[in-house]
Amino acid sequence: MATDPATPRRSAGSPHAPGVRIHQVVATQVAAVLVLIGMAAGGTALIAPAAGATLLLALTWLRPRGRWAFEWLTAGLRFRARRRAAATVLGLAVPGIRLTSADLPGGPAAVLADDFGLTMLLEVGDPAGLLAEARHELPAPWELLPADGRERPPCRVQLLLAGAPAPAAVAASGPVTGSYQMLGANHTLAHARALLTISALRTEDWPDGELRRALIGLVRRVAKRLAAQPLDRAAAIRAIADSTYADPAAGVREEWTVLRAGGLSQVTFHGRTTSGAAPTGELLSRLLQLPVAVTTLALTADLPGPASTDPPLIGLSVRLAAPEPATLEAATTALRRLTADAHLRLRRRDGDHLHGLTATLPLGRSGDPPRAGPGWAASAHPDGSTRNGEGTPARRTGRNDSLVLPTTWAGVAIGRNRLGHPLPIRLFRPAHTEVLLIGGLRCAQLLVFRALAVGARVLVRSHRPREWLPFVRAASVPDGTIALMPSPHPVELPPGSPLRPLLTILDLAAPKASASGPAADRDPEPPDAPPDLGSAPPDVPPGLGSAPPGFPPDRGSAPPGTTLTRTGRTGYGEPWETTVIVRSGLADSDIPAAIRADLVVLQPIRTDEAELIGSALHLGDAGARLARIRPGAVGIVRAHAVRWAELSPTPIEKILIGDPSRSAGER
């Protein structure tokens, strides 16, 4: 099984000090003995001992590029000795992990087991949320576990943040990118996610059964405190696969300076710090905006037992991924500048990027091995004694550290809010999303144009393809980015992923009847499920490829081709795929689609239509306001609440698409 690299623990007072290690002192003494032996022999016999002593001292005391020479030698030997290529990313990065389940009040949750301990994953924030949230404040990982005096094993808490800047690096350049920058949406993230892992580390004092019960208790309390959602088996496997940001079926190869997986090159970094000098939320936000395809940050805290006086060990691991190596070098320079300003030094893990990848996956791993020393294994009983019978005062930091998560303001900018700031919606997420758009053709094209800026592939199925064709040509995107197909025509597209989600537009109906009148003139309704886009997915989550070792398929998950939500509703589609049903007006027959939709976007509608949808979605007084939407604005309905946004088309969008505004009477 792959293990974390052995990096000696530095002093808490000086996290960046190289420190003199005992084997360096011993090596120096050995070099001195070699010289003395050569001098005693005299003559040419002195040459070999002197050369050996010189080489030994050079390996011991030279420190090029922030690492001791013997560390470079060790890294090189390990690099040569281990397997550096595999058919899949997960097959190389996470071998030997065993996946089980635990019953929690909200349902079964995944438990990852390895030689270090047990780990559970939680999604931070509302997994079903589609609207930009207020900035979410989270206690720092070293302050997260409850200080209630209960005994617990040594633990590791890891906050994993991932963000892709907008416009996306994998998006087409040209008018799409330029227009999105004009909108001002380049200050929001195209994709963002926050995951929390809690690990209970193995020690001699904690048998597996007690370790498992302690971990489940900790996760239940943390989930209740943060309103976080533990991930089940299928969601955990997908979260791990998604966090690689590479095609799970693509080959992977580790080189000395870079890790190549699919079409992305990735580099990793690691550094240690203390709670008093830990990264701030502002620094994390700026790191997620680095000009690469995606940045992954893992802020890790190794916490001793509550009775220990040892300080927590805090580490930051960073992974940058981009299509071009030159982009990575420019981002590395920016990364070093940002961390230097924050007095945080990161070491590039050349020769060790595979372990860097593992440290930035939601596995509870770190850049350093877990610490479970003598002071860590002692955990206090409620009476103040320890499991070893020795009383030790509990350590309190006297701090209430917190981080403001930068991952809640991300998505596709649908327009501007009342303050004039871009308003993102979480159009793509780790579940299939269905949107009902009551509006004109230009509004639908505007949504597609902005989705292209976050890296989306688009499939348009329309009964009026000739009206879509000029837009497809004007978008100037690479072949295969937009597929325009008639309704019954089958097509195969790659599955959606965090960096390359799939947007399907179903523009199959043009209602002409009133909201209360007959719909006899309507075009045929779209099918209950979208057309076949390829073969059925395997038992493991779609896009994951064959299940990696230790990850058996979850036989309790929904049938292939369906997505089972927390509410028990089964819908078609797959994660990172969104279906937008376009209607120019609202009729009685559209109400089931409106109720089923995760999000409803409305341009100005008539009073009778506003009453119809307001009653169906239980909007109360807000429903009446839907009839008073300004021509250039939209109403966004989610979970009995309405938000408002101005479409604010950019000059480029006005030229390529036209003015998307419409009045309530237009169709």
C-alpha cells in the first residue's frame, strides 16, 4: 500500500527551520573516523577514506533547493523503485484502501479503512444548493473537534478545498472568454467544492471496534454542528474520483517534475505551519484563483488526544492542474509569491508528486505521516485520568480560529444582482440538475454562452435548429463543444465531469395557448427521460471506470442511469450534467416539470402565468411579483424562494446573440 513520505517532525516554534537530525551528527562522526583511519594508514591509503568522507559530508550537510542532499537521494531512489504508471489514476493513487459503511441518523455513510486508521467524508455546505450562498464560516480544522472532555483517539482533520477560476482554462478562448471577463464574473469561481475528512488514527490503546465507534461519534457531532452531510459509499467513491480532475479511465504517469493524468499536468506542494501562522481564508481564496485549470488545497491538522500537551501539527498541501506545463510554471511563481507574503513556505514535491496527489484527495492522508507518539495515545477519561493511568492536563489553545470558505460563491453567472455584482448559480454539481426556463430563445442562448465559459460541453435538441445554427457558428468554439441535433437523433458524448460538465438544452416546445386555455397547438412534449447518450453506466458511479482495488460497487445504490437524491426522488441523468427545458410560455401541462425542476428561471410572464406557477410552487406573495419582472431581468425560483437578476448582456453577447430582453406579452 502507498504510504505517506517520512518527513521528520519540526519544532512547533519554528515550522520552517531545517533542524539538525541525529543521523546527520552520526554521519559527521563517521566521516571524521574515516579521515582518522586514512591518516593513520598514510600514503595513498588516505585517498579513499578522504573521498568517502567528503561524499558523506556533502550528502549530509548540503541543502540545495530547500532539501538536504540525502533527502534528494532518498526521493530519487524511491522514485526509481516504485510503480509510476497505471491504467487509471485511482489504481495508482489509492491502492489498498478498504471501503465499508456505518449507519448514521441520516442514512449509511462510507468509512475508509487503511493501515493508518479509519476515515469518513463530509460535504460542507448544502449539496442541493443551486444559488450562491452567503460566505460560509467554518471553524479551523484544529478547532473543529468538540472539546467536551470525552476520550477519543488521536485524530486527523482535513479540509479539502477545490476551485476552478472563471473563465475556465479548459474553455474555448475567443468571444466566450472575453465576454465573461466583461461581465466581471472572472472574480467568481467556475467550480468549487469543500470536503471535510475526519480520521481516527490507529494506536495500541484503541482496538478497531472502539476506534470505529469513536469516529462515528465524532462525525455525528461535527455533522450536527456544521450542518454537513456525510457521504455514502457511491458519493464517496465519486468524490474521490472527481478530486483527481482527470478522466478516471485515462492513464497516469508520474514524472520527476510533474504528474500527467489524461490531458492535465499536475504539480504538488507541501508545507508545515502552526495554528498561530496558519493560512487565512483570504489566502485560501487567492490560491483558488490561481490561473490554472483547477487548484486543490488540503489544510490538515493532526490532533493528539485531549489529554496531550503536544500542539497540533498543521500542514498545507497544494495541487495545481493545467493542460500546459508552461501554465503550471507561471502559476507556481504566483503561488510562491502569495505564500511568501503570508510567511508560509511550500516545498515543491519533485520526485514525489504521486504522494502529493494522494495528500490532496479526500482520503485523510497528509504530506507527512500520521503522528501517534506516546503523548498522543493518552486520552483522558471523564474523571481526568488517562487510558494509561497517568493524569495529564489537557491543552487549550485559547483561540477560536475560523475560516471563511471561498467555495460558496461559484457557478455560472446568470446575471447581476441588485448591487451590480455577478450572481452565480450552481448549474453543475455532483448530481443531475434539471432547470425549467420560461423565456425566449435568446435567453436560452445567453445561458449556453455563459456556460461555455466555465468549460461546459453543450447538446442542443431543438425543433428549430435553423434558429440555433447562427449562434453555434458565432460562438467560435472548437468542434464537439456544441452538438446541435434533432430530437430523435441519437448521439454519444463524454460523461460530465467537474471541469467539463454537460449541458443539455431541450428546446422542443413552443406553447401558444394561454395558461388556462387548451394546449392543442403545442408541439409534442419531450420524453420523460433524455435520449440515450451512450451505454449504460456500470455498477460504480458513471465515469469512474472500473472500480479501483478496495472499492467494491455499492449494490445498494440506485439503478444504473438514475440519480437518487436525499429526498428519495429518482430522476434521469448523471452527476455534472444539467438538463434545461426551454418553454416560451407557461401552460398547465408545464406544472409537473416546474415542480420537478431543481431550478426555475423566468423572464417576464403574464399575470395568469404568475398565479399558476406561484400556486404550484407555493411562493406566496413572491409569486405575484413574477408578473412585474422588468424586461431585462429574470426571476430565479428555488425551494419556495425567489431571487432576481439583471441579465446584463455584454457588448459581445449583444452582437452574437442580440438583446435577450422581452416583455410579459412577448412569445
